[in-house]
Amino acid sequence: MISLVVPVHNEEPVLSLLLDRIRSASQAWGEDHELVFVDDGSTDRSLAILMDAAERDSRIRVIKLSRNFGHQAAITAGIQLATGDAVVTLDADLQDPPEEIPRLLEKWREGYQVVYGIRTGREESLPKRAAYAMFYRALHSISDVEIPLDSGDFCLLDRKVVDALNVLPERVRFVRGLRAYVGFKQTGVAYKRAARAAGTPSYTFRGLIELAIDGLFGFSMVPLRLASYLGFVIAIPSFLAGLYFIIHRLFNFPVFGHRATETPGLAALAVGLFFLGGLILIILGIIGEYLGRIYIEVKHRPPYIVDFVHSAGNRPDSATR
Ligand code: UDP
Ligand code: MG
């Protein structure tokens, strides 16, 4: 049996189309399936539509989170509550076409335990595409684990991988990074990422930046090391310059026609001071970023809270984790 995990945040305009597309695509899967919808604190009619669908189809389960916890937390909830032998995560807006799932299944049957989609094209604006391209390349070059280029959350996970992910204790979940971290036999399948079928994206520009920061800081210590590198780059030339000025002053020989006493150097001093001040603030910010992450992790708050789980024949019950 395979589980489809779909995080949903205010997707009312697209849900019936999504259910139709999944229903017709599922004919090609050759496996039993369950649909796990995670309602991530929607404020529109998404939850009602999903509950209604669950009443009519016993394969549908709806997990309502107690508020909006964010895309990655919603996926985490879905993965933790899915029961399939393989779990496929996909976005509700049909950017990850359900018609591609047979290709993921094929690789799974060949023995791969993680099959992720690699986006060969995106139907999105040029600046957004450029930003994505830059982010994935930066992440690729500095992260401790091998996070494949242009792979998003659309993927198939074998039960073993799901179990491994579920015991990872961290609260900040950058799912595609954790997926790379757990290892196992992984492969990619190229697909074209469609434009959103209907509705508007929930991710704001800020949300995307935060996701990018979670990826960069959650999977790399390179930014921390940057402080030492910069320190050396600035300190060594400064030291040499200092030596030079001392000798200049002591022996008072003319340099470029100036003697030491005639060189006030105020501007150089001020510029140097501000430059260093700025650098120190940036480095402090980077240290703060890691400190904040430590703070979040030590609080041990759950990444999400479940209000109820609903499926046909199952009265809504409350559960928290
Ligand atoms: N989503 C979510 N919680 C959020 C934001 C988004 O569950 O706080 C879901 C959303 O319903 C969709 C998926 O995550 O299924 C991707 O969101 P979106 O399409 O807004 O992001 P983008 O495609 O721009 O990355
Ligand atoms: Mg989308």
C-alpha cells in the first residue's frame, strides 16, 4: 500500500481538481493507496472539502493541525501519520503532477528507497527561477550532506526511510535535507514542475527566504567558519600594514613624497573602523542564527500539534504529539 501525503493550506480552489487528478492517476499505480491530507490551519473551506471527501472515500484521511505550522511541519505530520509501505509527498496545487507517480513507483520496485523528483523546468517568473537556481547551488556547495540539485519535496520514501526520518529529533524540519541525511539507496527522476493549477501560493517571499535559511544553516557550518576566514583575510594584511607604518614612523623616510608626520590618515581610519564594525555585526548575526536554532531545539516543542484525525467511520478524535 502506498500513502500520498498532501500538505494543504488554503487550497480551496484547487482541491476538487486535485482529488479528480489523483483518482484518475491512481488507476496506473497498481497498488492500494491511502490519501493523507494535512490541513495546516487553513482559513478557507479547504478543511470542509477534505472532510467531505473523506466521508465518501474511506481511503482518505484528514489530519487537522491546531494552527498553521508551515509547509515543512505539515509534511512531517503527514509522513509521521502515514501507514503505507511507501510514502509519496506532493503539493496540493498540482505543481507535482500525480501522473508522475508511476515513474517513482517504478524506481521503488527496482529497489530504490528514496526516489525524488528533479525539476527540469519550472513554469515560474524569471527572478523566482533565478533565485531558486542560486539557492540550490549555494546549498549544494556548502551543505554537509549531498542534497541533490533542484530536488524539492516531491518524492517517494520507502517505509524504512520513513521510520528513520520519524525518529530524527529535530524541530526545525527541512525535509529534503533530512531525506538526504538519512542515506539509503536514492535516485532522482526528472520531471517538469507545472505552474500552480489554481489559487495563490501560501509561501510569501519571506517564507521562501526563511526556508532557504533553514536549509543553509541547518545543514552547514560553513557560515560559522566564515568568521575565521574573514578574520584572517583582514588581520594578516592589517598586521603587515601596521608593521609598515611603524617602520615608516620610526625612520621617518619619505613615501610617495610624504614623511610620516605629514600623513594624518583620518579617512582611512574611519573607513577601516566602519568596515570592521560592519563585518563584526554580520558575524554576530550568523552566530545568532545558530544560537537561535539551538534555542528552538532545546525547548523541545513539537514541530506541529494535531487537533484531530478524521476518516470515514472514524469519529474525529483528539491527539497531540
Ligand atoms: N503549505 C502548507 N503550509 C503553509 C504553506 C504552504 O501546508 O504554511 C502547502 C500548500 O498548501 C501547498 C504546498 O505547501 O500544498 C506548497 O505551497 P505553495 O504552493 O504555496 O509553495 P510554492 O509552490 O510556491 O513553493
Ligand atoms: Mg506551489
